[in-house]
Amino acid sequence: MIEQATRPDAGPETRRPVRLLLEAAIVAGTLAIELGITAMAGHYHDHQDLGLAGTSLLVVGALALPFRRVRPVLVLWVALLTTLAYWSLGYPRGPVFAALLIAFGYCVIKGHRLAAVVAIAFGFLAFPWVGYLIDREPRPAVGAVVGLFAWLITLISVMEIVRSRKDRARERRLLEREAVRLQVADERLRMARELHDAVAHNMSLINLQAGVALHLMDEQPEQVRGALETIKQSSKEALVELRSILGVLRQVDEDAPRAPTPSLGRIDDLVTGSGAAGIKVHVDIDGDVSELPRAVDLAAFRIIQESLTNVARHSDRPEAVVRIAVSGDELRIEVLDDGSGRVRPQVLPGGGNGIPGMRERAASVGGGLEAGPRPGRGFAVRARIPLARPS
């Protein structure tokens, strides 16, 4: 049974204050770096103040950052142009690129790579030359231009690496979620199959014996008691097994299951129950079936159970031979019905799920199953199941 640890996701009421605090911290940190450190650097090295205009340009770039979640490209250009204006007008030098770096990195990570590259290319051409063209800065040296180019290439490369890692992490999370979803779907299918197999066999026997009781009620009333006792026992077994499976689904039963685990070790109980319902079953076992893998053991038991159910439903001579053989690394099962195969009038509609269900059982443990009429008369079900799943 798959157990999923569920953790309630934080709702919008919880996420919004956290996001506001985060954005406020980003703006405050950016302003502290750009204004505080640059102001100190300008005071001690150049004896130059930021001034109202320089401060305003840096503040506008930082205050635009919270809007990057809805307009990342626009915020990138606002940060680029305010930083360019500050740099070109000759204000004190310092770490004034913090807002621009945050906006650029966010654009790359969110997939706006073309806009980010265009902005970087524009910045590479504008930063060295705009100040020179307006006569506020000296002509840029070749070494400074080459250094700027190398720094921008490094910046783009680092942002691409970060984006690639985030994409891989997101894909990994999606794959893990899909794997869990498939596991849950497989578990639901397995439990649905268990419910079907647990109930269908006993319900078929109950239906068969109810038909017998109705048929004998007037002519041989003394034999009705046996049919009713079989109905009582079969219904009790069905309810016990059904309750055991539902207990697993609800995860409320901490004790051992109330019903014995379905296994080839219980084949005698299955034969006894079928015999009480009027089905003559002969069992031939070749090999040791006590150490079979759990999944193989359960699948084999259910295949035999469903085969005997079909004998009860569809044979006018409910007799069957069950052969079980363990040979090397393979388990072989054969259920032969000696009846004519004509549908009995007093049965419930089968719905066509019996043989497909048995095939699914065999396939679930890496095996195969064939079912069809035997030459002459009767019906045969043959299954081959490997004892070790292929890797």
C-alpha cells in the first residue's frame, strides 16, 4: 500500500505577506549596497557626494525590482537605463549595478533570454561611450572595453548555468510527481483487482447455490439445507476478506488481517469451498510451492480462483483439474474444465472481466496466460509465471 505524506500547501493568504517581506528585503538590501557603499566610497576617495539626481536614479532602479515578477523585461530596461544615466553623468563610482544584476538574472532564469542578451549588448555599447559623447567621461581605453566584454560574457554564462540547473530541478520534481502518480494509479488498480477477486468467486458460488436451492425447494427440500449452508459460509468468507482489504485501504487495522493471506498454501481451502458448491476439483502439485515470491503466489492463487469461478458459472458439468508445477525458475498453472462450456441459465452476467483479469494478473508478475476451448469439450486456462522478475 502506498502511503503519501501530505503537506498542505501554503495558501495565498500565507504566501502574500512572505513575498512582500522578501521584496522589501531585496529593495532595502539593494539600496544599502548601492547608496550606502557608494556614498562612503565617493566621500573617502573622490570627495564627491551622490547628490539628489544621483540618489534618485539609484532609488528608481531599486524600487522597480518588485515589479519584475509581472514585467521582467520592462524592469530590466528601467534598471539598465537608470544605471547607465548614473554612470554616464559621472557620479561617484561604486557597486551601483546591484539592481541591474538582479533584474538581468531574473529575466534569464524566467526564460527571457533574448531580451536579456539584447539589453546586455546595448549596455556593452552604451556604458563606455555615452559619458564620453556627452563630455562627462574620458575616452574609454581598449583594455577597459575588453575587460567589460569579458565580464559580461562571464555574467551571461553564470546566469545560464543557474537557469539550466533550475530547469533540471523543475523537471526532476515533475518526474518524481509523475512517478508517484503512476504508483498511486497502479496501487488503486491492484486494490480494485483484489476486491474483484475476493468477492467474485464467493458471489458466484452463492449465486450458484441459490439457484440450486430454488430448484430443489419443491422437489427435494431436504437438500436445500446444504445449499443454504454453502451460501452462508461463502458469504461469510467474502465479507471477511472484503473487510480485510478495506481495512488496509483505511489504514485503521494495526493488528494482523482477519482473513488468511491468499496463497497456494490455501489451495485446499479453495478446493473445499468449491466442493461445497458442487464443483469437483482434482489438484496435482509438482514441486515446492511454499517458498514462492509473494506476488507470484498471490497471482497464482487468484488465477486458479477465477478459473474455478468460471467453471461454476459456465460449465454444465462442474468438474475441473488443477495442475501446479514448479520447474526451475518458472511456475506453470493449468486449470482444465471437463464440462461442455455451455452457459448455465442460473448465473449472474460475468461482464467479460474474468479472463482479461487473469491475463492482467499474470502480466503483472512478468508472465503470460492463455485461455480457450479444449479440443472436443471443456475449457482450459494455462499460465506461465517466472519466479524472478526480469531486470
